[in-house]
Amino acid sequence: MQKLKKLIDIFPPEKLVKEDKSSSSATESLLRDEGGKEREALFDFAAARVKKYYDFPAEGKIEKEKEITGIKGKKAGRLKKSLFFVFPLFIAGFLFLHFVWAKVNIEIWPRTEILNLNEQLTVDVKGEQLDFVSKVIPGKIFETEKSASQQFNSAGKSLKENNAQGIIRVYNNYSLSQTLVANTRFQPPLEKVLYFRTARKIVIPSKSYVDIEAIADRPGEEYNIEATTFSVPGLVGLPQYYSVYGKSFSQMTGGFKGQVSQIKQEDLDAAKKSLLEKIKKETRDSLMKESSKEYIFLDEGISQAVLEASSSVPAGTEAESFNFNLRINSKAIGFEKSNLDDFVKKLINSKINGSDKKIEEQSLKIDYSVKEADIPAGKIILNLKISAKVYSDINQETLKKALFGKSVKESQLLLESQSAITRTKLNVFPFWLKIIPENEDKIKIKLNID
């Protein structure tokens, strides 16, 4: 057997100790092999162990890592070139925002109060323009004619009592003629005793008959009985009682007792008043719509003359409804709303003249009512109740100049120290802006009137 060359183990002792028993067994097995196969197997085994602990990269992998390293180097070079151009642009953008687009928005809530005034104002059709000293504004006369018709329900009620009536044929089978005085009673064969009476005196010849008109003794629907036979109670005890009798061939009608609807004069008056109000409203609305300017028309400033008034039925008629017709001529005094507003504004300005107060237009409220109206004379006297919100005026130009060059914090304190201001809000752009620009165009002030 050929002697094996001595092998020197190049691994650290601590790693060899960690080898498992299976590796040792494999080594001993290889040493027992014979010939060149033993030597070749032993060297292969040793090479495998070296590769295991030192993990040498494959030849292709080494080339690939070199390629990656080269690419990273190129990218780093490009990044440096990009930063060289981007940084100046960034600085330029910063300066542009800071000096060109810089702006300051200031919201201010000035101190406010409510002003209440009471005044009288005369509307005169002879006036040509607003006279503040005399407290007169011009008015204008408008005239129109309108008609209206409407159905109304009757509100009147009355007690109605009607007696039923009909024709009774009176037979006389007695040997002598029979005379029946007016109001002679005829009684039908009913459980309840009812009587019908003749309206006049009649004479019935023997063996003959006479048709008479009979009326119920009392009002009520119970007397509206069907055709029947009647006896004559006044002949009881006489031989004629069974020979003289009456007979009807149709129903008795007309009996009634109860409440019924009736047209009364109060119903006609109410209908007329309702139509007058309706026409007045229509007149006011149509005048406001047709007038070339914005005019105000008040009900008290409209007079009406009745040209025609009629009802479909007269008072006292029994009916549930009726039609009423009305035709009227209307005259109205109107005045322009702009003249009223101008008078009120001048009045308020006269009260705050000499102060730093201003009117908040949106808060202006004017309530007016008619104290007196003389339409033939063309005058209306109005009672005015005026309320408006006034606020301390802010000189924006002076305020802007006072803020030039101050820090944002100093500006906020300066604004809050003003007695005419109750609250402020300051916004800057860009956000890092610390100093107020010395340019009025870059400072915007907005007044908020609560």
C-alpha cells in the first residue's frame, strides 16, 4: 500500500472542534481507500471544507460586483452634477417667494354699536326732490280701475217652520148636503194624533164630493204623510159621521221645522269688505310691478271708490251661498324707496357727524307706519323706526404704514392695542416671513363687522 502524504490542517482549532461526528467518519472512510482514488477524494474533501468556511465568490459573481460598483460610481457622479444645478434654483425660488410673492393678510374686527332713531317723514306729491331740512320726500299719485267677483257662503241662519199641505177629496154619502166651516179638522188613521184643516168653508151636496185644500195643523216633517183616508172628528155622535169622510190620492208635502241657511245683510256687507281688501292688495301689487322705479305703496295710502256692487240674491233669501260682484276705482300715493333710504342715511350721518363712526350698510333696518294719510291732498305722514350698526372707522393707509418693517409679533401687539379694534387675525405668506414688507400692495386689510 502506497504511503499517504502528510496533510496539514489549515483551519482554526475551534472550527475543527465544531465538526460533527459524521464528518470525522467520512474522513476515516476516505483514508482507507486505495490507490489514486484515495488521494483525489481526500483533496476534494479538503477543498470543500475550505470553501465552506471562507465562501470565495465565483468568478462570474466577482465580475458582476465590479459592474455594480461601476454603476454606483456613475450615479454618484450624476447626483453631484444635479445638486450643482438644483441648489441655485432652490435659493432663487426661496428669494422669489420671500421678496416677490410675500404678502400679509390682516382681518380686523372693529368696535361696533347699535344706533336707534325715531323720526317723522312726510310724503308729498307736490315735492320735487328730497328735502332733508323739511323732512319731506316726493310722492306720486297712481290711479287704476279693477273688478272682482267671488262666491261666498252664507253665515246667516234662521228658524224655518212650514206646514204640510195637500188636496183632500171630501165625500158625502148622506141623504142631505153637508156644510163644513173653515178650519174643520180632518184626522188620518195614525197612532199619533195629527190634524189637517180646511182653509175655507165648503158645502158638499148629497151623494157627491168636493176637492178641498187641507193644511197641517202644526209645522214639521211628520205631517208629510202618504195618501190615506180621513175622518171628520167634528161629526162624532152624529149620523153623518160614517157617511162624510175625506180621502187623499197623493202625499202631503212641505212640512218642515228647523234651522236653514239664509242670506242676511251682514253676509252681503262682509262679502263687499272682503272684495275691497282683495282688490286693494291686487292694486298695490300691480302698481309695484308696473311702476318704472322701485316704489313703495301702503294700504293706508290707497283710497277706493265703489263704482258698482251687486249680489246674485238679495238679503233674506234662503240659500247656502251667493255671488258678489264689485267694481272700484283706486287712487294710491307711492314714493321711491331710494328717497327713503337716502333720507335715513343722511339722518344717521347727522347724528354721528364729527366722530370716527361709519354705517354698516347691511345692518340698516327701517320700519315705517302711516301716522296720517290725506290722499285728496296728496300727503302721507310716516312714523320711522330706524336701527343701524355703526363701527369705528379704520384708516387703512395709515395703519399699513405703521406696520412697515415691524416683526409679525410686534404688528399683532400694535393692532391689539388699538381702542377701535376688538379682535385681529394676521396671516403671512410664506410662512417663514418674520418682517412686514414695506409695500402697501403686499398688505391686505379686511374689516369684519359682527
